[in-house]
Amino acid sequence: MGKKTTPGCEEEGNHQLRSMSGKPRLTYFNGRGRMESIRWLLAAAGVKFEEIFLETREQYLKLIKDGHLLFDQVPLVEMDGLKLVQTRAILNYIAGKYNLHGKDLKERARIDMFVEGTLDLTSMLFMYPFSPPEQREAQLASIIEKSTTRYLPVYEKALRQHGQEFLVGNHLSLADVQLIEIILMLEEKKCDILAEFPQLQAFKARTCNIPTIKKFLQPGSPRKPPPDEPYIATVKEILNLG
């Protein structure tokens, strides 16, 4: 499990030590959000990482003041001497570094198309807990409807036509990691959501059995639970969302 710290008076003194560890350092809230897909991808690649959890608005503002956030936004991933921001850029860098982005430009384009779909769904689920309580039932129904009529059928068809274990090139890729993440998140909302998708059921079974992913799914891993009200309140306070 990644080391958890919070920025503070020891941050500067420990920076060099952490950098020398060679592990990527992830700075975000102590929850899923936009960092969870990054955690998933690093875990699937077998890469251990450290985490710094933002707990106060002052910590967030200090990151901005110190010039660590290019667009004043987290997630922030520090690896290979880079301060990486913007979720898609981070995912693409990790996927390229660990051979999870296809063998050529054509495969990469196909992977990216699949990923854009899963990121659309992830964004819906990411925003869902932050919506007013009276809107959540209708919003969740919309997410389930879009998932089962627009998105999941695309992956079901791709796996059926491809006839192999993974979405592109029969090699684990960013697209597969994103897909298994969103499948498990959707099942948290509707446990039988894959009932009409046999190819996705089989995909889930074999992908969850990949050693690095199986390890990430075990208790005590850096995988984060669904967002609860304290997490939502912390994020709102830090980002001054009101």
C-alpha cells in the first residue's frame, strides 16, 4: 500500500528522500475522484506509489503558490522528474511508459477511443455524489440508462468481434484497465448491470484475475472506497465549492 502523508512543515525536508525512493508520488484528496483511474493504471502496471492527501484548503493553495499545479488543479503526479497534471495526460504518460498504449499509432487510436468512452462514464459517476441529494435518484437512473444502452454495448460488441481477451491487440492496455474500473463502479450502483453482457462478464472474470489487478482489489490496497459524505465535505471545503 502506498505511503500516506500530508504536506506540512516536514514536506520540504522529506522531498528529496521521497524522490530518491523512485516511487511516483500522488497528491490528491483521500478518495477516488480523478486520481482513482491513475491509481488503477499504476497498480495494473505493478508500480508502487506514495500518496499525499490534501486535507485543508491551505495545503491546496500552497501547491498553487509554489507553482506545482500548471492549471491550479489536482491530481498531481510526480514521477521521472516531472510534475504531471491533467488526468488524460497523466494516464497517457503512464500507459506509454509501461507498454499499455498499444504497439503502434493505430492501436493507440483505438485504445484512446475506448478510453474516452469510459472516461465519460467515470466523470458522470465522479460528479454524482456532489449533486444535490434530491437530484441523485434521477441522475443515477440516467447513468445506468446511458451505461446499458450507449457505452457497455460498445465494449460488448468489440470483445465479441475481436474474439480475444482484451479490447485491442490481445494485450492488456489502458482501455482494459479503465473498463474494469468502470464495470466495478457501476456494479456498486446496480449489481446485475452486466446481466445482458456475457462478453463483459467473461472480461471481468479474467481481468480481475490478472495478478497485479487481483492484488489491487484486495483489502488494504490503495484502492479507494465509494465517496462518503465526509469526503465530499472535505473536497468542497478545499476547493471552496460552497
